[in-house]
Amino acid sequence: MYTTSKERMTEKITAFSKFGALEGGGITRLSLSAPALEARAEFKRRTEALGLTVVSDDIGNIYATLPGSDPDAKRIVVGSHADSVRSGGNYDGIYGVLSGLEVIETVVTDKIPHRHPLTVMIWTNEEGARFEPAMMSSGIVLGKFEKEKMLAVKETGGQTTFGEALRSSGWVGDAKNRLNKEEYLAYFEPHIEQGPVLEEQDLEIGVVGGVVGMVNYDIILDGVASHAGTTPQTYRKDALRAASKVITDLWEQLGAIDPELVFTMGEIFCKPNIHTIVPAQIKFSLDARHRDMGILDKVVSVIKGLPTEVLGCTLYYDEHWGRKTIEFDAQLLDFVEGATKELGYTYKRMYSGAGHDAQYVSELLPAVMIFIPSKDGLSHTTVEYSTPEQTWHGANVLLNAVLKADSAL
């Protein structure tokens, strides 16, 4: 078994944490912003110094490739993203890029033989924090989103479009450089867990079998706006009161379906949102996730079974979006599990509740993910943290899983 350098892995995390650094810790490194471009430039500098060839595609995804001994062999790719949410952490996304970079550096430094070319890539705009939606570029590559529509998307809170930011970034390359099944063989994506399971169970590695399915609905209650001081309580059709009852009822009904079902009402809009007016309309989101699509069917049944009138208010709903459960490649899972066992790390097979570029890539190439623990299960926050030992363990599993793929595929 081979191992990477813990010192180099830690140095990479520390070095890239300065791009978009916030006072007190964490980062804001929005896609194609100045800090994100600085991180890309540093990635290019480091990979070229190791002898890799760096190219980009038409939507700014970066591919840095180390040749293998067989010039006709397809490439094995490690991918993730370098952008963050606002007030995010130093591990989400970028850990996958940097552990891939550490694997390449280990192969180069230790002269590890490999037949296939090895590629490390950066996906553009995975978070969607500046330009919605999330996983935009992998979605374009996999045909989930229309490129022209995505280029026209304006940044949140501003007027710059994704296309304008992309053109000014200097990273617009050729569409022929996109990830494709003719030139690429397999895809690995290391990531922090972003949840508490590995830490709570005192495990070192998550062997990720797939990404759970989800449904997302908007639930709307229409009441009647009226004066807060002159309308007796018995005459009111208060949409917020009705929504409160519906949310409580949903918690009880959905909570009884399955203990592994997770659901969230995380977004709420109140109209007219004036303290002297009885709320006329409430719209709130319902996000539900589970590996078993049959369980999600039960969630939808609960939604469709909601009463059309609640406390004098009219209730209706709109399906916002959803996804089916994605299963990762069985052979790549075995490579990851085998490497983990041989390294002597504790682990479990698990599913991701969050979306990742790998879920789209899995429709094009055999794909798999590797999780490392997140302190207190926290992510998308400035206190996001994984220890140097944990980041190193993940890189070691990645290295040996990639070498298993290189030998067997």
C-alpha cells in the first residue's frame, strides 16, 4: 500500500484557505470571483510544476492531466470544486481537489507506475451561491441544463451574468475538452461528509454508495389581508396561522413514515409582510430526502392528501423539483472499500444526503465518492473542519483506490 504525505496535504489546505479568507476563519470564494480565480491560478501553477498539462473547456471546468505509460489508455479523473458558499469553510469542495492534487504529487514524487493518465479537475460553479442553480457546469456537461440559459443567469444580488463572468475569467476553453466517455474511464470525488455520522460512530472513512433521492415542493396558503387592529380574531383568515398548523401536522405525519427520512421547511415567504396587516399569503418549502424512492412516494402522498382549506385559508402546492436516488459504480465502490480495509481504517458504506457533481457524472462514467468526517457534522459554515489526520486518511484511500482502478480497468 502507498501513502501520501500528511504534511503536504495539510499545507495544501492551509495555502488554499487564504483565497477568500474571512477575518476570524472560513472563506467566501464565490464562483469566478477574484478569490476563486486566485485559487485556480494557484492550482494551475502547482499542477504545471508537477508536469501536468492543464486545459479548460467552454464553461471553465479545469482539467490537469499527468500522462500514463499507455498513451492509448483512457483517463482516470478525480474531481470536485473550488468555489464556496458565502461565509463557508476551508474543506467543502476544495478538499476533493487538493486530495486529488496530493495523489498526483505522490505519484510523481514517488515515481509510482501507472498505465492510465491521471486527471484532477475543478468544476465551475458547483455551489450556485453566486449563479443559480447549484452544480451548474456538471449539469451543462450532462445535459441537465441548457448552456445558453445558464450563461444568461444573473448573479444573486447583482447584474453580472454567468457568461460575462466566465468570459472575463480567462478560463474559457474548447468544448472538446469536456469530460466525456471516449477519453475518460472512471471518476472519483473525495469530499467531507457534511454530516455527523462518521464522527458520531467514530469511523474514519465513508464509502459512498450513492446520493439519496429527494422531492421539493412549495406549499401555499392564501388567506385575506386585513387590518391588524380592527379585524376581530374570529373574522380573520390568517395565512400564517394556517401555515403554522400545516407545518406542525406535516412534522407529525412525515416523522411517522420512516426514521431515516429527513425533511426540512427551510424557506418561507409572507405577504404582505407588514406588522399591521394580517398575513394574506404564506409560501413555504418542503424538502424531503431518502434513499428509498418508495418512501418519497409516501411523502408525496402526504402532500397531496393535505386539506384544500385550513382555518379559512386555501391550500395548494407546486412541485418545485426532485431527483431519483443515484447509485455509484459497484466496482469502484469495491476499490474504495478494498483500499480502506488494506490501510486499516474503520469505515461504513453510506449514502450522501447532499447533491454533488458526482451524481451527474455517474450518468456518463463509472463514479464513486469518498467521505471523511466533519467536526460536529458542520458544513457550509466558517467553522467547518476536518483534522489533518482525517484529510490524510482520505487522500490515502483515494490514492490506493485510483491505483486499483488503474491496474484492473
